[in-house]
Amino acid sequence: MPQKTLILGIGNILWADEGFGVRAVEYLNQHYAFDDTVTLMDGGTQGIYLVQFVEQADILVVFDAIDYGLEPGTMKLIEGEDVPKFMGAKKMSLHQTGFQEVLMMADMLGRYPKHLLLVGVQPVQLEDFGGSLREKTRLQIEPAIEAALKWLAGFGIEGGKRAQPLGPDQLLAGQEVNIRDYEKQRPDERVASRVGDDRVLKSEAYEIAYKPYPLDPEAVISCDVDHRGKY
């Protein structure tokens, strides 16, 4: 029986480099074709809802933005049992903990992938709502894909280069998130707040400061944790 392969991109395209995994699998799907034993998927931030797909895979490749503590834009490959450690050790968003749980659930069900590869890139910028990939991160998409294809070739899995890349209307997640339109339609920074963007942080037109709410020192703060009044 042929082995089933899942190539998964996870992350949130709304937070700059957090979208690396999604953009990588999107690019792979646009430029390469595989046989029916290989599934390419935009996993977004679905977390534990991905377990039904992961448990069916014999071979799993995951593209993601990972905080390795390395130079921004650095790509690093992690294999096998070491993968879960990096999916949650230094989480940058909710999806990473969620995917760590996906792997744990698949393991508990006795349907953990036999072979697992994490293709991660150290992000340059995350705190930029509505922002797209930074140049250093974007430049790692093709090398990340080449690394994944080389690893898959070791299992006899080959991706053929498409004669013509797929158009925006054939994207895994639909035309609405096609990176070209996504960047072109982004609102001007003067009308759309982007906490973390240097154009905001370094602008004299904005003031970002810690403003704690003053509390009455005589006030008593209480929380009723037993609504039945039994304890």
C-alpha cells in the first residue's frame, strides 16, 4: 500500500512573518504537482482540528515560522521526535501550541506519522497586523521548498515542476488571500493602526505608552469562585 504524505503550512498571514508556512505551501502548490498519495494543505491556525489529517499521514512535512533564537531569516530543518519540542518550546502564537497538541493526540491514537520534517524559518517581524512577509523571510520560501523536496525524494516522493504556475483563482485557500492582492490592498498606515510597525513606533504622530488604571488602595478586589456558596 502506497504511503500517504501530508505537506502542511501553518501560521497566520495577518501577522507578517507568522504567515511563512502558509505562503510556502501556497507557493509549492502553485509551482509543483504531486500524485494522489500527496496532499498539500493550508493549515492556517486550525490547531487541533488538523489531527484528522495528520493521523492519516505516513509522512508529514510542516512549514512554519519558528523562534529558534537564531538570526532573523535563518532556515532550520528538524526531523522526527525533536519536532514537537520546537513547535511549543518558544511559541509565538496560539497555533504552535495547538499543533504540538495535534502531534500528541495522533501519538495517543497510535497514528503518529512514521516520518516527520519541520521546515522552519526564524521570523524577522511579527508585530505588524495586516503586514506581509519581510524580505529575508520571503527569500527563504524557495530554499525551504527545495529542502523539503530533497527530503521527500529520499522516500521516493517526487514533485514535478508545473509548465505554468497555477493562477490566483486556484490557490489552496482561495483567491482572496493571494499574496499579490493582499499586499496591494493593505490600507495605508495613516488610516490602519499597526502596532509593531516602525512607521508607527517611530512616528511623532503616535504615542504608545504604558498607562495603568489607578486603583483605590482601600478597595477590596474579590472573586467568587464558588457560586453555590458551599465552601
